[in-house]
Amino acid sequence: MGLEIMHEFDLIREYFTWPSDENSIALGVGDDSAICDIESGYQLVTSIDTLIAGVHFPESTSASDIAYKALAVNLSDIAAMGALPKYFTLALTVPKVDQSWLKDFSQSLKQLSEQFGVSLIGGDTTKGPLSITISIFGWVESGEALRRSGAQIGDGIYVSNTIGDAAFALWQLNNNDVPIKGCLVKLNRPTPQVDLGRALVGVGSACIDVSDGIEQDLSHILKASSVGAKIDAGKIPLTKVLVDYVKKHNDWSLVLNGGDDYELCFTVSKNNQAMLGDISKRCGVKITQIGVICESVGLEIVGAKNIGKSYQHF
Ligand code: ADP
Ligand code: MG
């Protein structure tokens, strides 16, 4: 089929319909709505995120990176709740029918969805400035989701892997520098911490994914839990390039306010902290304590100068 003359329904069949072996899907793509069976003892967990060209990714971003990130950020929200991702829907707005773009987009989306066992069950396709909205649906054992509101005084505060890598890559790009490969991968292809989120069910007291900067995201936990926290900037796990950057520029903003890492920040009571070593091994994720929850109001950060402001959407 030639450009622009591909019919909407052919486009959906060609690029957004693929078989799934998920047997809880009673009806997938093709009808007015999808139907899924939910196992008893589980709650449905759902989240939605929109990516707009020129706002959430540079116009030059490849179709496959866009698809990856659109699904990965949604998987990360499900991970932060400790839920198991099951299904997603896709609202895609494209300026024109560019089959090579659609092919790359669809292949990348399919690959990541298969990696995380999450099935595309429906969507909407429209013409307009490029924008991608994904709604995701997961399951969690009833009453067991990791909420932002569960942190208790005395709990340890932890993060997965390293913080600030994505912000560092973006800083390099903005300074016309060639980004360090490992950091660029975290910016374009962050790994949603689904296994870690699942492992923290029944272990963690509160959890959030770091999308807007650790200072702002941890503050969300504090506010929702009506507690304060003291963290030590020097304990935040950093890759070598970030350690060097902080030393050279005496600037903590990329570490504390840089977004897009999609690592998990979570709290764990003293009683459960001994389990973290095993969880770290099992999930292949580094887990580091960066502070403690305390009674005082707000977030106290020791050992950091020149903290900026975290990402504001408006
Ligand atoms: P309706 O007019 O009832 O909204 P549509 O014509 O928008 O239906 O879509 C037809 C079917 O294709 C629906 O099952 C819908 O969920 C699915 N669909 C549409 N666009 C997409 C997409 N980009 N990805 C996956 N499924 C899609
Ligand atoms: Mg529709």
C-alpha cells in the first residue's frame, strides 16, 4: 500500500495487531472495547502517560526509541506500585502514514512488550502532530500495592542502581558533547524495574519511580506519608562520570534534580531491611540506602551544594 492511502484499519492490522499467549484476554484488538478476566485476589492497577514530540523527546528521536520510551515509562509506573504489568492500550497520533516509521515503531513496541509479558489490547489512531499515549494495566495482590503514603519514621530510604545518568546524557547533548554510551542508554532506553517492584511487595513501605528528579520524587513520598527525611548526597550511587562531574562543577543538580532515570526510590522498615541483600541478588539490581525517614518536616539533604530545581511540567 502506498503512503497516505493506507486505510486506518489496515494500518492497525498491519502494525498493531499481533498474537498474545496471555489467556486472561477474552477479547483483544478489533472490537469496540477489549475484555480481560481478572484473577480473584488481585486488584487492577492502571496508569497513563503521554509523550509529545518536541516536549518529551527531541523531534530527531528514532521511531524505535520513541516506542521504547513510551512503553517503558508506563511499565515503570506499574513497577513503582509493585504490580505485574499485563496489558496496554495505545493512542497514536501521527502527522502522516509513514510506513517505514510505523514499522520501526511497531517492532520496537512489540519487542519491549514481549520482554515484559505485557499485551497490546486496543488503542486509537488519529492524524495530527506526533503524540503517543499509552495506558497500562497491571495486577497486584489485593491490598498489597506499594503506595507513596506508606513510609514510617525510622524506615530506611533506598534507590536502585545509579542516579543522574539520564540527566548527564541530556546535559552532554545540550552542550554538543558526545554522550557517554551508558548514560545515553539510560536516557533513551531506561529499564523499568518491574522485578524489583514485585520483589518489594510485602517488604517495602512506600515506593516511587524517579522520573522528575530524586529530590522532587522523594518529596512526594514524604508529603503523602506525612513524614520528613534526611538523606546524605554522598551516599547516592553514581557512575564514575557523575562523580567526576560533581567534583569538577561542584554541582549536584543533575543528581538531585535530573529526571528520566526510572530507577525506584523506596522505603523499608528496620525489620525488613535484612531481605534487601537477597532481593538485590535475585533481581540483579544494586540497592543502596541513601537516608532515613524522620519526624521533621520536609527533606533535609546533607553533603550537597548547588541544588537546583527538579523538573516542572508547567
Ligand atoms: P472505534 O471507532 O470503536 O473507537 P477504532 O476504529 O478506533 O474503533 O479501532 C478499531 C479497533 O482497533 C479497536 O479495537 C481499537 O482498540 C483498535 N486500535 C485502534 N488503534 C489502535 C492502535 N494504535 N493500537 C492498537 N489497537 C488499536
Ligand atoms: Mg477509536
